[in-house]
Amino acid sequence: MKDAGDRKLLLDACVLIDYFKEDREVLRAAARSLGEIIIPSPVLLEVRTASITDCEELGLTVFQPELRIITAASQRRGGLSLQDRICLLIASELQATVYSNDKPLITAASVAGVRAEWGLKLLLELAAAGEITVGHALVVANRICSRSSYLSRALQIFRSEVQRIFPEHETEDFL
């Protein structure tokens, strides 16, 4: 695994919205301990609850893509939004890992050879690094997933991963 200083983590809009709404400090901890957190500026425009100043105060990098990336993203078609295509192109160029809750983006990243993780994986990584407690990770994951029925499967997977990585914790205590 790369040193945290070398890692680049690119967050899409749904992940940014989730953490801004449920616990912004998770983002600060991720920027401090996991690597550079990159937010493409077109993605930030989708997030009504976050500004450039908010991101900078949390230690996040707002990335302005070059015109060639925007042009390439706008010429491609398929099941991804323009912002998702921009995320994919930036992640490929910067060798960043994309964090998303959007299955089409995760699938497209895999096809393109770009590493991608589900948004809740940030919580597992922070708990493993000792930046947050397992209990806090479970509480935040429950809050994120309670707002969207399509994330119920993600929460089941998250709980299974918590039990696998941290067998001493009972996930039922945090329902």
C-alpha cells in the first residue's frame, strides 16, 4: 500500500454529500491520515451544502480539471453523467482511487482500470488507522444508509466487513 502522503482519493458527489450531511469531521480525518482528498470542481458544484472554503477548511483539495479533460468527458456517452466521466478521467490521470456510491461509476472505473471503492470504505479505513472508533464508523454508516433504501445492501456489506476486520465489535449494538 502506498504511503498516505502518496495516496490520492477522489470523492464523487454522492460521497461528498453523505459526509457533509452526516459528519464532516470524517473528511478532515481522511485528509489528515489517508491521503490527498480530491474533489473535482464540477462535482463540488453539485453539492449545495459544500463550498470551496468548506473543503479547504477540512483539508480537501478542490481540483479544477483542464479543458482537455472536460472536452473528453463531454464527448463520451453512455450511462455516466458528465461529472462522473470527469471523475473517471481525473482519477485515471492522477492514479487516484474513486470513492462513490454510484454502481455505474464503480463499474466503469473497473472496466477502465481505475481503482474504485464504495463511499463507506472511508469509514473502515479510518477505523483501521485508529482515526475514528469502530462504533463511530458504524453510527455514521447507519445514518448515511438510513436516508437511502438503495444503500441497504451497502450497509449489510459494511457490517460484514466490520465484523471481519474488527471481530471484537458487535455491529448490532449500533443499529
